Amino acid sequence: MKNIVIGNDHAGTDYKNAIVAHLEAKGYVVKNYGTDSNESVDYPDFVHPVAADVESGKVKFGIIICGSGNGASMTANKHQKVRAALCWTKEIVALARQHNDANILSIPARFTSIPQAIAMVDTFLETEFEGGRHQNRVAKIGCS
């Protein structure tokens, strides 16, 4: 069974709903830590549980969504063993997985479309870490 966690603030609710539907159609079991409202909330309340599940090894990957993606990414990266990557194109997502072994994808809802976000999620889940010369660099991050 493929498990993944997702969290979002008010800017990412529609994105989260579309991504969850897409992932469930592909056979994923998605744990939703995000808000289901468009009313203003504090993104750390929804990002910390995602990062905690990745950090503990409950799941391999997480997805976080806020307006710019920055606050969510900064919050997630406070957790050991988390490498959250703020991405806005599939190409950046692929590099974040290949070169940085990113395990959380941070999506900026105000700077991507829902179809873009879904394509980024697919790239994130389908792209493998290359290891090799990148392994030493990732180890130096200090959170592996």
C-alpha cells in the first residue's frame, strides 16, 4: 500500500482536494493534515504533523501547500530527516528528488495552477534519488 501525508493552509485547500483525489485514483492512501476551509489559518499547525510523519518514518513522502510555499517549507525543514523542497516546475521537482533526495514537496498555491501542481506531485513520486556524487552532499545537510 502506498501511503502519503498532505497538509495545507487556507491558500491550498482547493489544491489539496485535487491532489488527494488524483492520488487516491492512483491507489495511494492519503492522510490529510490540512485544513478543509478557505478561512485564514496558521500553516505551521498543518505542516508540523506532515513533517513529523516523514521524520519518524511513518511515511516516505509528504506534500505541503501554502500561498508562497516558503513558510510551509521553512516549517517542515525544522524537523530532522526532512528535506522539504519548494518547487514551482516539474523540472525543479525532478532535480530536488534526483540531487537532494527531497522527501517533502512544498507547493506555492499562489504561483502554480492546480494542473501544474498535480504534474509536480507525479514527478515527485516517480523520480528516484540518484545517489552517487549527491549522496555525500545530502549527508552534509545533517538531517539524514
